[in-house]
Amino acid sequence: MTTDADTKMKLYFVSHDDDDGENYDLFVGAYNPDAVLRYWQEFSDYDKEGGHNNNKQPDRIFEVPTTPPAEPGALTWGDIKLVEDL
């Protein structure tokens, strides 16, 4: 069984806009994508009426590379891994 202590923490970018256009984008440090989802939901868990909304699902989650590229320049979306099947 793998625990958090056995794995390396990664940086993730969570992208989400709600139906009203409210932006919930967030960078999250976590050991795995399941934890990313949980941390993001906890951070953005209030709807407009002030109630909890922990069932909110992000539009996309990306694993952000934390090692700089070999050459200076912009990273493209192709350089960033899309996390699937949460």
C-alpha cells in the first residue's frame, strides 16, 4: 500500500468556471489527483447562498511540471499533463 509519505508531492492546476462565470481556478499541491479534488472542493465549497457545495466538479485538472524546461520560453498546453478519470 502506498502512502503519502511514499510518494512525491506534485503541483496541479484546477480549472473551473461555474454557470455564472465565477472563476474557481486554483493551484493545489498534493500527492495524488484524488487529494487534489478533495482540497479544491474544500477550498471552494461555498455556493452563492453560503451553503456547502462539496459535489462541485472542476472542468479540468492539470499536473504542472515543476522542473524547468531545458531552454527558456513559454510552456505550451501540450507540455502540461491533463489528469483524467477522477
